[in-house]
Amino acid sequence: MNNSLPPEQQATLLSLLQKRFTKNMHRHPNVQWEEVQTKLKANPGKLWSLEQMEATGGEPDVVGQDAATGEYLFMDCAPESPKGRRSVCYDREGWESRKEHRPENTVVEMAAEMGITLLTEAEYRHLQQLGPVDTKTSSWLLTPQAIRKQGGAIFGDYRYGHVFAYHNGAGSYYGVRGFRGLLRV
């Protein structure tokens, strides 16, 4: 699999990301675009992953910087769960537990193919502090192994002015549930 973008596609993506970055400074008040762009240009595989996030409707943007590693944190900031990542069950085990009407893919596999990780519950709550998302949809979240061992998986949404984290069977899937990802650059 070729995880790089042609130069013209890189330039188009960088321009789009810069516009989104500038428009949403509240998400990253102490971050400079020039520094982010330098890291992105040095990591073409990360640009490819951001393109995958964009192409599936995620609207990725910088939401902070890891103080320990210096990495910039990109999350899917689309108002609703990305359309190109909905109607998928949590993982392969959940998919196999369905005897019929299996979805085309799983959250865990899609995220891995895109080169991103699922948001943890804490990361999802951080994203929600930047402005409510998933007011009409929901997003699968990285599920702790203790819950997953029992057949469950967790997801979150925003209702009634509050962030909720719920559980469901890992084999379930809905047209309004997708997933949000995190990319470290």
C-alpha cells in the first residue's frame, strides 16, 4: 500500500488544513501553523492519514500538543460522526458474532488502515470541551479490554448539554454511529 500523496495533493491538503486551523484558533491557542506544517512536510505518511480522515468526512484539525513528546494532536472535528465511517461494528470479533447482516468493515480495522487511533473516552471528552460534536450521531470509542472481553464496546455522544459514554454489543452498528480518530504528528 502506497501511503504517500502526490505533491499537488499534499499542497491542496495543507492549504485546507491551514484554513481550518486559522478559522478554529480556539482549538489550539498556543500552536503556530508554521511549526505544524514543518512537521507535516517531514512526515508524508501522516499527510496520507490526514487525507484519509478528510476523505471520510472527519474534518481533522489540531486540538493540542503533547507536552512530553512535542507531537501535535489532530482529531476529527466534524460536527457529526464522519459519514464515511458509519454503519460499522466495533471489531472483527464483534463482526464475526453477527450471523447475518454484517457491515462491510469494522472500526478497529478502518482506523488501522487509515493510520489513526480511536479516541479514548478522555480524548473524546477533551474534544467535546472545544465545542459540542455528535449532537445527532454517536462515535465508537477505544474500549478498555475488560469491557471488550465481556462482549461490549463503548461509544459517546452529546445530548442535553452533557457528554455521555455508553455501551453496546461490539457487533452492533447503526447508520448514525461512526468513529473519530486521533493522529499524532
